[in-house]
Amino acid sequence: MNNDYYTSFLDTANKVIDNNNSPAGFCLKDLNIPLVAADKAVRNRFKLALFRSIENLDENLARFEKLFSNKHNAVFWATDYNDVFDNLKKLFKIHKAKSVRLPNINSSTIFRELGIKYFLRDNKIDLLEEGDIQFFVADILFADTGSILLLNQSNSNFSRLNNGKTNVFFTSIDRIVCNTEWAEIYQQLYSYKSGSGAQDMIIFKGSENCNNYLFIIDNQRTNILHHKELRQSLTCLECGRCNDVCPVFQTIGDEPYNNVFVGPVANITLPYLETIETYRHVAYACTLCGRCEEVCPINLPIRDMIIDSRQSLLADDNIDKEDRHRLNAMRKFISNRKKMNVSNFLKHHLLFKYISSDYRKSHHILPFGKESFNKAYKKLIENEQRNKN
Ligand code: SF4
Ligand code: SF4
């Protein structure tokens, strides 16, 4: 994905959303329509809305926090799981809590990512149907209203949210959409994961009966934000459609990933969410066949991002800062025609100045040709003209 593509995509996103402030008219009316049949225009607009939400992430998160926070609601910003666990310990202490209500502890990605069950076990906190504190996944945050979307919720959970107990919600920084009116579309597109059609949803803004704490977790997602060609991967709905059709993932399964995140999008994000050393190889777990893009409800350009990720991983390729600096200087040197036309002896002298002796020892440095291509080409043309005359 080159810069021009990126800029024009962002421009389109801004124009489309600004010109259509009320996307409610585009919401799907029939919740039983299978996703693949959903209006392409709707999905495209939703994709642009997600993209714009991520592009203005800091602004949207700040806006959300301002609208959500009050004397009953508080946001905890967590850099990583240690931040989450430190603050959870304080919460359990303040509320004198000894147990948690957390149904389906293994089915939620964010709880598995945090390893919450090990935290509860290590701190001797029981899992009970009527726990002192109730844990929920905040599937999406809405920046315009400061409310939270909870999917796959039964009516009983709706009353639980107001039953006077302490509620703790967990989400990651990328789960934000600028406009609440996209709730229905999000629910539709995401519901594939459950395999049971559209899920029940609750849009929650807090209640006066309960204390509500929301953990918004980074866990290295900002590393991806730094790579603007890869940012779109953060808009992935985690619906799982691409995993089902990817020939590589279907062959190798999730075990080789040794991670909560698996499949086509993990091929893009894992080196940045974890470490490049450990996860560089997943960028190559792809044949660029494009099947994932065909089924993605928001048409994420997965292949482009995988190629960009490979390029970026090569650029970060274990070269220490000093060598990187020298290599950049050398790149500038060899792209300067005048300098390349100096004598061979001088060129080798300059080259050795740029590259450290350690690097020269561990890499085979090709010698420069006797004369530059530019000089050789000039000679060739001159010879041709002479022959013609
Ligand atoms: S393009 Fe890559 S990630 Fe996507 S389905 Fe094909 S092999 Fe899998
Ligand atoms: S990339 Fe698309 S298909 Fe794959 S999980 Fe994300 S939203 Fe679903």
C-alpha cells in the first residue's frame, strides 16, 4: 500500500463520513440477512468509519472517556497486563471482593490475551455465578456517546449490569467507533463468530446502582499505529471468516502461532504485538492467494498489509543503529551519480568508511564494477554513434 493510496483512502473516509453524518438509514433492517449478502455500500461505509476511528484514535478515546466518566464510572488506562492486574488488585481490596462472576472465561480473546484465569487463580479469587464483582467484555466503545457495546448478552445480563454489584469491563484501545449508530452493523458483521446469527446486544452507559470500571488496554497495539500502512489491521472485527478460508491457516492450524491471535490478521499484527524476533516468520505464513479478502466483510487489504509488513520487518532487520546510519549514508552515496563516477579506488575507500569492520566481517560486500554504469552506458552510446558515422 503506497502513500498515495493511503492518503486517498483517508480523504475518502473523511469525505464520506462528513457528508453523511447520520448513517442510521444504512443500518440493516433484517437481522437474519447473512452477512455476505449485506449491502456492499453499507460495509464499505462502515469500513471507512472504522478506519477514521483508528486514524483519530487519541481524539476518539479522549472523547469517549470524557463522556463515560462520572461519579459511578471510571476508566483505567493500561499499558499492559501488569497495569491491569495491579489495578484489579486494588479494586478487589477497595470492594473487599473475594470472587468474580465471569462466565465463558475461555471464549473471550481479551481474557485469554490477559491470562485472566491465571491472575484469578494466583490471587485465590473464586469464580462464582454470584461473584462479588462482575467481569464483562466491552466489545466496542462509542466515542460520540461514551457508551459501551456488549454483544452476546442475554436479558438476564442486562439486569445484572444494574444489580448493585461492581462491574468491571475490559477492552483494547482499537475497539472504538466514532458513531453509536453503527452498533447494529457491527453486531451483524461480528456475529459470524458465534456461528448462531446475530447476537443480542446491550448498549450500556452506566447506571447509578453500580460502580463501573473500564480497562482500556494497549498491550503493544500502539506499535502497529506507528506503521501507518498496517493501521487498518486494527479495524479487524475478529469475526474469523478469513481463518476459515485461509489455506495456510487451515493447513497449519493455530498451534504454530502459540498465541491467542492466529490466522491472516495475526500474520500482520503479531510481530508488533509481541516481538519481531519471535514472530517475524508469521509474515511469511501466506501465499498471497487473496481468499481472505474475498470473505472479509470490511474488505481489509490483507495481502497489501502482509507485503508492507514484510518490507517493514526487513527494514528493521536486526541492524544496529550505527550500521543503519552508515548504510543510509552509503545509500545516499551510491544514489549520487557524480559520486559514483569517481575512481574505483576512491569509491572503495568511501565505502569502507561507511561500513563498520564488524559488518564487513560478517557480510560479503560486493565490489564496485571497474566503472560506473553511467560511464559505461555513455561509452556505449558514444561507440554506437561513432560506428554510425
Ligand atoms: S492471502 Fe495469505 S492470509 Fe489470505 S487466505 Fe491467502 S494465504 Fe491466507
Ligand atoms: S480480517 Fe476481515 S474476515 Fe478476517 S477476522 Fe478481520 S474482519 Fe473478519
